[in-house]
Amino acid sequence: MTSTVSAGEDRPGRVRGLSTFFHRHPRWRLAALLALPVGWLVVGYLGSLAIMLVSAFWYLDPFTAEIVREPTLDNFRTLLTEPVYRTITLRTVSMAAAVTVGCVLLAFPIAYYMARIASPRTRRLLVVAVLIPLWASYLVKVYTWRTILAENGVLNWLLDPFGIEGPGYSLVGTWLVFVYLWLPYMILPVYAGLERIPPSMLEASADLGARSGRTFVRVVLPLAFPAVVAGSIFTFSLTLGDYITPEVVSSKQFIGNVIYDNIGVANNLPFAAAYAFVPIVVMMGYLYVAKRLGAFENL
């Protein structure tokens, strides 16, 4: 009985001692606070990338179809020397850039109206309208667009009186679907960036004699540039890695399709891992250019 009580009384003392230790050592307190999330990041995320990098240097035995765990550069050599993979990479990067430009051109006027012109009630309704598509299933949206772009679909039915045909299952159709899918990811950051611009800066520009167009170019755009880059990171990276939309609404191959086929069909995991590093390298270059342009200075 005495030992049980003493053990029960000793437990609060240990807690107080531990609390006192962390209070006196803020670095240890910070380390204990970040241990779990950082551990998950290192093991779950960086660890999986490291395994993928290692497996990219393996190769598939052409006779036994077994993965040979011996270091080789054959997968990367194939990516660099085979024209088909250069074409697919260029097609994917070009599509990602085109989707990003399309999203910026559509999102900026909408976000500007939401942030600077609309009444509070209208602003709330527009925010909800932007968020609603994100609640729907990705596959449902893509297959809906497949129905819209079909030869006898809604788009051709609407354009038929004007003697015009829709893009169908083509690269243009794929671009339309991508822009629709990722547009909310561009609108929301741009809206947040425009909303943070102090009205006093616009008033100061007007007081100095600048017209609305000059104020927009010299004041609004530079201040909103980091928000545009933040949105473009979503649209660009999501397009680089997507393989479902091209599979559903196009017959063209993208990087994601090649990776998926090599994993699910050809069972060539080393080549898929090597090709998976292409989008990573492209995004690293994209972020480097954005940093050189000063996109992250005001974040």
C-alpha cells in the first residue's frame, strides 16, 4: 500500500521536473515539439525519395523480368538518348506552363474583383463558389469533361449552330480540363495576396498622379507577384505529375502516363523511378527561377 502511494505521488513530481527542464532549456523544448513531425518528414517523405533515388540506379533483367539491384546509369542514359522521352518531357512541361498561364489569366480578374471591388456579401459567395468544385471527386470532374468533349457532347452541340467544332480528345481539350481542375488553386492565393495590399498604397499612387492602369502595373502587379508564383507552384506541379486526365481525355503520353505504365504494366520500377526525378528536377529549376525573380522575398 505504501509503495503504491509513493509511486502515485512520485509521478506528478516527475512531470513537474520534466516541465521545469523544458522551461529552462527552450532548445530541448523545441526539439521535443518538432520531433514527431520532423521524424515523419524524414522517414516518410525524404526516406521514400531516397529509396526511389536508389532504385533508379537498378535495372530490369530483360530475360527474367526481375529487378537487378546493381548500380547502373542505363535508365538515365535511356531518358537522355531516346527521342520519345525527350518529346514526352517537352510536351508535359509545355502543358504545365500553358495551364499555368491560362490559370493566371483567368484567376487574376476574378481574384481582383473579389478582393478589391466586390461587397463583403458577394465576396463570401464568390469564395464559396470557388471552393465548391474542390468538394467534388476528381474522377467525376474528369469524366464529366470527357462527356463534354465527346464528338456528340455538350460542347459540340453548343458550337454546332456557329459551324465550329470543339477540341475533342486532344491537347487543347486536355489543356481545358487542366485549367478547370487547377483554377481554384490559383484564385485563392492571388485573392489572398491582393487582399493584403493596403488601400493606402493605391491612394498614394493616385495622389502622385498615376492613372489606374499605371497603378495596376507599377503597384498591384509587383505586390501580387509572390501570390501568383504561389498559385503557379500548385498549377505547374499538379500538371507535371498528373496522368489520369491525359489518359481520359487525350491519346497523348505525358510523364505521369509513362511512369504509371512502367509500374503497372511493364513492371519496370527502376525506369519509372528514374523518370520520376524529371518532374522533381523541373520543379527545382522552376523554384530557383522564381527565387531569382524575387518571388519569395515578401512571403
